[in-house]
Amino acid sequence: MIIANLAGKSGAALAPVVSQIGKELGKNILSFGIMPYKFEKDRIFFSGVSLKRLKANSDCTVIIDNDALLDSNPDLTPDSCNNITNTALLHVVSTLRNSTVPLSTSILSTSKDISDIETSLRDSIKMLYEDAPPNSIKSAMMYVVGGNKVPVGVLNSMVNTISGIFSDDTTKVSLSLTNGENSKVVLLTSIEGETRFDKYDPLGVIPKQSVLDWDEPESSVKIDLELDQIE
């Protein structure tokens, strides 16, 4: 399991290397990639390149987009967004033994702590729509934190709402209830096709067979030579 902050220089640089090592060792790799805010313009390109390599080496990659949460809740501070998404990530990781994650690209979306659980679901869907179109969603796991206190009729309505949003009748929707003091919805959705993160790397639209590249990430090796190194 790899949890990487792709908005940071160290996370973006090390995540592809660590995932490549795991792949070469024949390990099953589940990776979590946290993406930068859109105002962090100097980090967007590097996070897109790192995510592309991380996905190539992983059996499943779960993407957490702080920027989508901030778009849905412009009143939140960056620290508040980080705390909310980190809590949702830890919640999903802690429940993995009782649920399954599709072997594909998934997006994790959530909301801030609010008393109305249906509003939390709406905010989670809004966050999801920032990253991928509804027709690209093939399955969804809805975690209801504090679900033990939610009426059964409300839970049924929420599942029907999720099922009715997706255009594909074959989209599978699952429900997981957990205890909690505050109510919140966490959506883990399996995506097929492009997301907005594919545009973070402008060269990513070029077909792989048309690209001349090395398997290993590019690096500048420091060698003591009298000649200036050409980079």
C-alpha cells in the first residue's frame, strides 16, 4: 500500500520509484495519490506525470483531490480541506478488510462534517463531478459514517439517488455503514476513461506507441567530471 502526496516534491518524485520496485517484486499494489490545489500551478504538471507512472505500476489507484473539495466548499481553508480528505482516506484504509476495491482507477470524494447526511451526499457527488463525468463511473461504494444513527428510509433514498444519477444501468452501488459521532458520506467510485488529471500532463494525450521514452523516470546523476553536465 502506497500513500503519496503528489502535491509535494518528495511525494511526486518517490511514488513512481517505490511503486516500480513493488511491481518488479511481484507485489499487489494499492496506491493512494493526493492531488494539488489548482492554485499550486507549479505543482500540477509534476503531479500529473507522477500519477501517470503510479497508475501504470499499481493494480488499483485511488485519487484524492483536495482541489475538488475546495471548489465545493470555497469557505474552507486549505488546512481544513487537508484534514477532511485525510480523515476520509484513513476511514477507507481502515475498512479495506471488510470491503473490496476494484482493480482500476478510483476517486475518493467526501464532504465536511454536517448534521444533514443527505446534504453530505450531495456535496460528495459535487466533489466527484469536479473530477470525472457521471457516464465514466462503473461502480460506487458509499461509506456512511455515523450510519448507525441514520433512518433506514433515508439510507434507502440515498442508495436510490446514487443509482439514478449514473447513466449506465450496470453501475453497481454498494453501501457500508460505520459508527461515528458526526455524520458524513464518503464515496469511493471506480472510473473508466479519462479524468481531469489526465490533462495535468499536456503530453499525456499522445498515444504511448507514439512516444519515445525511457522506462525509468528521468534523473540528473551527479558525476564529478571536468566537463559541464548537459541536462
